[in-house]
Amino acid sequence: MLLVVWVVGCGLAAWWQVGRAIGGNQYSYLYAVEWPVFAVAGIFGWWALLHTEPPTEAAREERRAHEQRLRAAVQTEKRDRATEDPELAAYNDHLAELATSDRRKTWRH
């Protein structure tokens, strides 16, 4: 129901902006295009909420195993520090430290 209100509201706002654009407001041409984009974004967000499922326990376990393999690979990797740029070496060390840390990797933190 809320999605229908959102799309109708965006359609009305677009229609209003078209009227203002015809009346001479130059910026309203942009807004007349922008409101349908907002409607499409709302539809996409609604669809994503309905179709995105949280990861299963098997998927989480597979992710943990992959991270363990990654940590092992990073720890065994050898680099030629004599030819490596010091700034690049510091950055690579930082990345290696992040890869081997046990901190959870999410966008939420």
C-alpha cells in the first residue's frame, strides 16, 4: 500500500513539475525527470526488501572457511621487500593485517 502511495505521489510531483516547466521554470525540466527516477528507486527498494534473504548457516560457515584459507595464504605469502616501494609496503602490510584479523567484515561497523 505504501509503495502505491509513493509511486502515485512521485507521478503527481512529476506532473506538477512538467506544468511548471511549461510555464517557464527552467529547473522544473530536471525535476520532471527526477521524480519518476525516485519512483523507480522506491520500486527497486521494495523489491530488494522482499527478495533479499539473510545468509543461511551453511553460507556463513562457507564464508568462515574462505576467510581461514585467505588468512593462511596471506601469512605464507613472501614479498621481495628490497624492490618494493616503502609506501606500497606499508599499505600491503596494512591489508595483510586486516585480512588476518578476526574482526567481522561488514559495512555496518
